Amino acid sequence: MTMRRTALITGASSGIGYELTKRFASDEFDLVLVARNVERLEQVATEMRERYGATVTVLPKDQAEPAAADEIAAALAARGIDVDALVNNAGFNVYGPFHDTDGERELAMLQVNIVALTRLTKLLLPAMVRRGSGRILNIGSTGSFAPGPFDAVYCASKAYVLSFSEAIAEELEGTGVTVTALCPGATRTRFAERAGMTATPMFSGRVAEASDVAAIGYRALMDGRRVVVPGLANALLAFSVRLSPRRLVASIGRRMLVTEGGAA
């Protein structure tokens, strides 16, 4: 009898996180689902149990709270759950000119996008290394590769995710644990609506489906790839950014992120 594996997915209630939840469940993983929305989490858990026969643990947590990662790890320990795959998907955006945006909300964003991701990885990674197996998927962005005017803090936070992921992936070479950074471009989720970005050129053109992004990310994770950028245009953009002058990159970013009226 094959031992079932367990995947922990943050931000599992919608968007890419929800689509990744289905990918893991269909591949016979049991699940630990983390998000703020208790009602939606329970709905997703019921779907995964009935559709895929997965054992599902629901942990309603707001990762903007500093203690969230430690509370998640404590809950896992109390239940005797070992995590074989960690998906750090939770995140959000604060969009607009930096001098006008809500500073407290930006601090909460940094807590979710950077601190909680780092802390949860710190808490769960040692056991993976001891077992000699494990997979970590961190959700970055095409914004990981370049400064984003009107999206300055968000893009900076995603640059951290990419750099952190690549660095620990190299550290873990030969341990049996892999780290993958999934860096999607504009994707059809509630992300842009919540951030007030639907009118920007980035989200006004071709937008990827969350299910397609999740499929690409899942395959890359299982293949042990370090970085994956879904979509040829996005991949070419990410590559060209590394060869272009930084001032030019910022200028292009401004044109992609500024609304038609010229203000965020």
C-alpha cells in the first residue's frame, strides 16, 4: 500500500491556490488548507473529500497576523501531520502611487508575502531535509523580475520571493528537497479586482486562466524546476528584463501598470 502524501496550501480558498488544491488532490495527496475565509475553506474541503477522496484538514488563519505561521506549525504537530509539499500561495497587493497608498496595509502585505512565507518555510523545511524528501512551491510574479511603479512594494516583495527561493534551492541541492518559484503574469482571479488594477494595461490584455497557471506550476514542482514563468510572452519578458538597463525596465513597468487616466 502506497503511503499517501500531504500538501499544505496557503491561500487555498480561491484563484491559483484553489486550482493547485485540485491538482494535489487529484494526484492522491491529502491536504492541509489555510486561508482566512472559513466558510469558503470548508466548501473547498468538502469538494476535495467528495471528488477525490482526500483527507482534508482546515486551518483558518490570517497570515497577516505575526503568529500565524507558528500557529499553523503547532496545529500540524498536535495532529501528527507531516507535510511533504508546502505551497506558499497566500498573498495580496496594494496598488497606487507609494506616497498615497495605505502604509498599514502595505505592512500587512509584507507580513503575508514575505514574513509568513519565510517563517512557514523555516518551520517545515527541517523535517523535509531529515526525511530526505519534500517539495516547496513559492508563488512569485512576473513582477519578481523588475521594479513596478505604482506597484512598488508588491513587486519588491515578489522579488524577495524569487531570490529567496533560488537561494535555498541551491542550498538544498542533493538533499531530496526541491524549491520552485512560480512567477505568473496577469491571471484571471480576484487579485486585480481587490487591488483596483483591472483598468491597467497589464490586466486589460490577454489574461491567463488560474487553472492553466496551476497546471504549469504543479508540473514544474514535480519536475523539481527552480523557476517557471507561465506563458511564452511572460517568459521572454522576464528574460529580457535581466539584459535591459534598469531605468528602461522601470519605464516599461510604469506603462504597464499605470491606468488610462495617468494615475493609479
